[in-house]
Amino acid sequence: MTGIRTDSVFARRPFRAHTDRFYSALGERYGLPAPSAAGLRTTFADMVRTLRALPGHPLHEEHATELVVLAHAGTDAEASWPAPVLSAQLPGVRRAFAVSDLGPVSGFAGLEVGGAYAAAMRCDRAVVVLMDQDRPIVRAEDRTTWATRAVTLVLGGEGPPLGHLDVSVTRGAAQTPGLPPSSPPTTGAWWHLPDTLPAVEDVVVTGYDPTSRCAGRCRIVPAGRQ
């Protein structure tokens, strides 16, 4: 890993009327409120467009990125499909796709799958973006704290290495006793990581999704100890 940054300033807007009607009808049988009842929001596609336009952000450096992986805890409340939006805005990227529906483990899965693709494609540089939004459609009893923010990790490319990532996702795992939940789910475990890197000792990030019974673990070995 050669870079990591956090972003939390994104424009907000009302739900689009046609998608609000669609998802309201879809969620009615499950007792879910209309998306518009949650107020203004930012879609994952909106977030991708914002990050792409930020000078200095890894997605802004189009010529240097060969692979982009997006990761978010669940499906966007609007049908905005962020990966195709990103592909259209980064025509030079060889592959861009998203990993979702694994709750707090989505980021770990994105890094694991992204690393496998980067190796198979022999990429010099890959970017993994973990995203949360503060207006998801969830059940009323969901007590997760949500926020709109992104954590971007750069794998390879130019720049001094921050450390080597050893990422694993274990299916059918039991939750480790005492493991705190990530809030918001995708970025929660990673949000303060830039403050701890570069590090002298190994840094370990963990996450667990009780719905899929998947556990994620990422060990960051300092560059000088590899």
C-alpha cells in the first residue's frame, strides 16, 4: 500500500421522484418508509463523481490507475450503479467494479478481490474505495450509526510504501468475543488508519458481518519489516 486518505465532504440532494416511488412500493410490504422520508442524501454514484473531481485524489490521476474496486456495506438506496459511472468517467481504467452486501466485511472483500485481480492483471497501480452513506434503506430496528464518507487505499504505483497488506475473508466464521461493531459499517474500522501509518509495529484491522457470518482481517506489515 502506497497511500490512504479519508473524505467526508459530499454534496446532498433530494431523492429523485421516480426512484422514490419505485423503492417506496418495493419496501411497503416490509414496513420500510419511503426513502424521501429520510431527507437529503448522497448516492454512491454522487460520491464517485465527487472523488473523481477532487485534485489530488487517487481517482483524479486517471492515467496512473489500471484497476478500481468500490466497496460498500449494502445496496444503494437509489439505483445509481457507481461502478459503471466510474467506468464512464475513467475510460483508461482496464477494470472497475463494486463489492457489496457483506456489511462491515465488504471493504475486506474488496481488498481481497482487488488484490487477486491486480496480480492476475499485473497492474502497477490499483485503487480501492470504501464508502458509506448516511441515508440507506434499513429496517427500523437497525441501530447502526451511518455517515457519508469514503476511505481510499492505493495499492502499488509511485510513492514510498506504507506497508504490505495481508487480507483475508473467512466464510462461516463465528464472531470474535469483544469485537466492536463498525459504525458506519464499511469505513468505521478503517477511518483512523491514516493517523497510525506509517507504523513501527504491525497494524491489524478486523470486521464481522453477522448476516453472512463472514469475518474480515487485514494485517499491515510496516514497509521496513517486509
